[in-house]
Amino acid sequence: MKLLIPIFLFAQLGQAIGGLQAKDGSTRIVSIGSKLQLFLDDELIESMRDLEFRLHSPRRAEVVIKKDKPWEDSTMYDPVVIKDGSGYRMWYRANFNAPPFYTGYAQSTDGVTWTKPSLNLVEFRGEKNNNLVWSSGPDKLKPYVLCVFKDNNPKTKKSERYKAIGTRRRPGSDPPADDLFGLVSPDGLRWRLMQQNPIIRGPEGDLMFDSHNTVLWDSAREQYVIYARSWPGGWPGGTRGIRRYVSTGFRNWSKPKTLDLWKDSEKDHLYKNAATPYYRRPDILLMFPKRFMIKRRSPDPKWKIGGLSDIVFMSSRDGIHWDRRFREAFMRPGRDQLNWHDRAIEVGPGLVPTGEGEMSLYFIHHYRTDAVGIRRGVLREDGLVSVHANYKGGELLTRPLVFAGDQLVINFSSSAAGSVRVELQDSSGKPLAGYGLDSCDEIYGDQLNRAVRWKGKSDLKKQVGEAVRLRIVLRDADLFSFQFRSTAKNAQ
């Protein structure tokens, strides 16, 4: 007898699955077309047994940017990386110990080896032979701590193809208050203020933006979104969080909405949120916030500043509701003792493909030391979260799905003894003739796009437009994603 335990009984998943049934009590059918399907949450899963969601940490790779210029100091921070055409571009905070505060620029052909080009744009000590693209000025009257993005809004002017936001302390404010300003550029190098007035002023009761506030074009919802630092109540009683603003034109913004990030859990300080759309599924948004343990101290007795940091992970399908089922760290400080002090590691916005089956993010390490730098973290494609089975194995059942395409491909990894098998069922749970579990060719190995076959055949043309369930049985394996695609696009 097949036993499938409803997924909401698993307390470790953090929250109950919602919306399993339509208003008439029937099971909801989900149309997925040919979109990539990730296992970041239980959106498509109706039930599962003896499996778990597993968060995967990036492999620490090479240091790509070192502090080696006179305009850079130990407070280098806030890298933003985009893949722009065939190349890669990075903007980062070069310094913060004393103004002027500078934004530096680097570029790469592969996302691995980076250079700091001489741009001749911003003066430093009487010279422009540097990689700087912006300065706050010595009096800090211009915004600083920029977050840059390429605006793919089809309505955007060429002269404003690149946009950014930056924060600035409101002159003469008491208590301290900050404002956010908009910047525009035709090329990501030559910047100007979009307007002299701020686009957002620190709201009453939470006046400050002293963080790396992130901004993006949400193509799925055709709007600009800012995820900004929130700290209602401030020191010492408040908790750092994240607030959200939206705009259709980048100039007029909504009122702030503070994200609810602490359901069924203790409150923890979250900031430097690193919000970014997933490049293979842009309607899904990701965050890699810095979690600041404010009461803990460095093991180094000489380190006088309190607090320790790690990186956590969360995802959203609408940009408003965020899944925080993973309370464990996405990235730990590790054995490197220079990362065991306040704010020592920070992930910047931008998750980009950097090779066959590989994607990278970029993070600060060794903050406030002479060894500060920007380092690359590496994950497999779609490899943030998997459905994981141990050696004894387990299985999951999806909701009824309507798809487009004629093959099912999976991104998976197994041991030599492990396996993946898939059964197609009708919406009532009855196996489809010829597509039962016993007919599925056993799958093992480690592949990004493996076509599922039943007795050697993978053709699903007859099932297109019909509601089907997937029963997926795993043993000593991880399943990262699946997709229904046309035969011409599939790797064999």
C-alpha cells in the first residue's frame, strides 16, 4: 500500500502548504507550461514521504577583487554583479572609513578573472587614472553605497538604461535621518542624479537607510522594487528587517511595507538583503541576507566591536511573501578566523551563470582588515535547494500539473547506488498506462538535463494539455529541478 504523508505534517518545513484545494473542495490544478520548476518550497508538492528539503551552501572559490588601490580601504563592501551580454560587470563600495566615499568598477569575460579598468571618470588625489565611477564628495552631499542594475524595462530610455539607488544622510537631521536617491547612466559608468530631490525619504519612526539597499526591475510584474533596511524602534530594542517599495516609473514610489520574516520563529537581525531575480526563472526572487548576531562577540579578544555574522537564504514567488523555512546558515563564517568578527561576510546582489552547469555569487570576506576582498561562491545550476533522499529512499507526489513540451527533464545527482524514477498519474492518482513506476528506466548519475524515459521512450505529446501528477521516487539522491521541454531543446 502506498503511504504518502501530507507535507504540512512536517514541522521542519516551517509553514503549512497553502491552497491545496480549489474553492469547491477539489484539488487545485497548476498550469506550469514549459517553465523551469525549482524545489525552493512546496508550491507544487502535495505530499511526500521520507524526503527532506536540503539547502546547499556555495563552494568558496578564488578571491576576485583584492584591496590593492589607494582609494580602497578595509571597509570595501557591497558588491553588485550582473552578466551583461557576453561579459560580467561589478560595482562595489571601495571605502567607508572616511569620505569621500567611492564606488569602484570591475569587469570580467568569464566571471572568474576580474580587472579594474582605468576609466578616467572620477578624480582621486588630483588624478583620474582609476576604476572609480562615483564619489559622494568630501562633504557627503551626493548619495553613496550604490546598488546598480541594468534596466530591461522596454520603455526605458537608452540614456537611463542603467539605474542605481544610493543613500545620503539628511543634512542637519536630529535624530539622524536618511534619504534614497536615484541615479541613471547610459553605460553603467557615467552617472548622474536622476533628480535633485530624493526618490524616497526615511519614513517616520524608521528614518535611516544605513545599509546596502537593493533595487531591481521585476520583469514578471513589470515594476521596479526596492528592498531597503528596516529597523523600527532602532537601537537597542528594535530588530533589523527589510521593507519594500514599488514603482512603475522609478520616480514615484509606494509607501513602505515591512516584510513579515519571523513567522513561527525568533526574531533575528537581517540586513544587506542582496535581493535578486533568479536568472533562469525571473519571476522567482531570491535573497541572501546577512544575519547579524548582535549579542555575540569575536573569539579574538583584541576585536573590540561586537556582533557576528553569517548568511541566510530565502525565496519568494511574488516579492511580498518570503519563504524562510531554512533557519540554518546558507553560508557560515568557516574556519577562517578573519570571518569571525562583526559583519565580516556579506553576499552582494547578483547570481550569474559562470560555466557549464555552474553559477556564482560574490561575497565580501575579512571585512575591517587589510585582507578584505571580494570572493566567488560557486553552486551547481539550480543548486540552491534540493529534495533529498537518504539510502532507504522516499517519494513525493505533485499536485495535478498541466504542461507544455514533449519530454520531462530533471536536474539530479545520485550516488552510484542511488536512483530516481518517475511515474505519471492522472489527476485522480491512477498511473497512466505505459508510464508507471515499473516502466520507468532507472536513472542514476549526476546530470543537469536528463530526459526521463519509460521503456526507452520519453515522448509525452499525448499528455500535453492533460492534468497529470508526478510521483517521483528517490534513493540516495538529490533532485534540484525539473522541466517539460520540447525534444529539440533537451540534452540526451
